[in-house]
Amino acid sequence: KYITDLKKSGADLVTFHVEAEGDPAETIRMIHAEGMKAGISVKPGTPVEVLAPYLDEVELVLVMTVEPGFMEDMMPKLAWLRERCRPGTVLQVDGGINRKTIAAAAAAGANCFVAGSAVFGREDYGAEITALRELARAAV
């Protein structure tokens, strides 16, 4: 119900939780029909395999790694997805990403990281982002 409004607000990519959608394929179709990219997200407690039918249709996959705190046991989900996603698919992680956790997520296949408190808890945001990027690159 929000897709058209998101497009009007300037969004070019919409990510939704597979758990929240009655028909993920239809949601993806609607997002694409508005000329936007589609992302799909999976929570820690959901088996990653539920995403399999949608991997060829989305441009981004988000693996939630927090409920709360970084969850190391989510790394196999990332590896499973990296093996099955189309080349160029963004594989994003959100939850507890910081200097201690980013390398594990990158090594498992993530290539996009949401780092809230790791960045905004620092005085120099740019320096922290640079440090996180370097750690992620070194892990792959």
C-alpha cells in the first residue's frame, strides 16, 4: 500500500520483509512496475530458503542479523544467499555491524552494510566509514 507513495517521495529502491508480505512476488512486481528496484529482507528466525523463489527477481537481499545484537549464526544465511543470488545482487546486513563484526559478514558474502551506532556513535563519521570499508574489503 506504500509503494506509490514511496516512489513519489523519491525512493528508487524498496525493501520489504518476506515475513510481512502475503504475496512477495506481487509486491516485487508492483515495485518494479513503479520503476524502482526491489529488495527483500529475512529476519533471523526465518529460514533463508524461503527467499529462493524470489532471488532472480530482486536487486537486493537484506539479512537481519539482530534481535538485538549481532548474531554470528546468521552468517550461513549470507553464504547460502551469495551462492544463489544473481551476479550484481546487493546482499545487505543490518544489525550490530561494527569494526568487530563487519569482516565476518563480508567474508560470508555481504557487500552492503547498515552501520548505525557504529558510525553515529563516533565523532568523525567519515573516518569510521572508511575504517569499516577497509575491514570489509580485507575480509574478502
